[in-house]
Amino acid sequence: DAGVTQSPTHLIKTRGQQVTLRCSPKSGHDTVSWYQQALGQGPQFIFQYYEEEERQRGNFPDRFSGHQFPNYSSELNVNALLLGDSALYLCASQSGQRSRYGYTFGSGTRLTVV
Amino acid sequence: SQKIEQNSEALNIQEGKTATLTCNYTNYSPAYLQWYRQDPGRGPVFLLLIRENEKEKRKERLKVTFDTTLKQSLFHITASQPADSATYLCALQGGSSNTGKLIFGQGTTLQVKP
């Protein structure tokens, strides 16, 4: 049984460009959350999608947007990239909005903005 | 504002000893506290979850305690092995008003020497 799948694994973009990251949740999971992890730091919550709607959002600007599809997969879009957006972007899935059984994370997409 | 602190220094211990990691938090009343393991270049892997009304939870060589008065959790790995070397993340999950956002500490790196 595949866990959370993220693509691409690595990406290099130029300042000002736009990027789309993709996530397929673990089988049986219907909720997807996105996190940004800078080097040496813990992950920071970006937003959570459930039933194709953004249910909760962290302290990130509107340049960060997302989408969830009927098959529960999700995309994270970042516009007008800044150097500070360079990070590991993690997708986590769970069943239901509030999991009491932990979250399943993907291996992440390493985004480098130059 | 909400703040979570983990041992900032890396923890180096000898194989066979017990590793104890600390997670302290302020300005927060979590419903759940979770511990994750993260290896370099990989996403976090869920280890244990403890609820606010639980004092202790165990899973094989792992033990977590949760003191809501002290606002502290301790994470113990007994009979540690070199394979336990990784970064360990503490994460808080809020109450009824918080649908699923995890707030992470910065992580503690554990090195177990043979």
C-alpha cells in the first residue's frame, strides 16, 4: 500500500516564477495538509484541505494557494517566488479532519529558488 | 504567541542507554501531543500520540509522558540503538477549535554511538 506520494522530488525555480507541487494521499485518507520546512527547523503549517475546501490556514501569504480534487489528491501553488520560499514542502494525509492516529507524511518536494 | 521548544543541542548517547528528549510549550492548550521521527531528506514518520488526559503512553522501546500542568512532554527511547539516530519532532494539535493543524517544535537530533 503506497503511502503519501509527492512530485516532483526536487525543483529549481527563478525568483518571480510560479510553481505547482502535487500530492497523492495515502489510500483511504481524505484530508490533505501542506507544510513548509526550512533547513534546521520544524515543519510549519500552510493549509489543510478536506472535501475539496480549504478548512484551515496557517500564517502564509495569499501567494500560497491550493486545491483538492475529487480523488483527494492535492496541489500547492506558489506565485511570485521569493528566495525565502526555498524549503522542503511536505504533504500529510489523514482520515477525517482531526486525526487521533497521527499523520502520514510524504518525503517532500525540495524547492530551491535562485 | 504559541511557542514550542525542544532540546536545541544535539543529544549524543551510547548504545544501550536511554535517550530522553524534552518538549516544552507555552500559550497553548493542546488536545493531543505527537512525536515524529525524521531522517535526513525524508518526511516525518509518526511514532506516538498522547491525549491531554493521559499521563503516559508506551510503544515497544518508546515512552511518552505528558504533563499539562508543567506544559511539558518527555520522550524516552530505552535500550537505544545506532538505528535510532535521527531528528525527533514534537508536535501539538489543538482542541475543538482547531481542526487538525500541527504546531511543530524545531526538533532534536539524536546520535546513538555504538
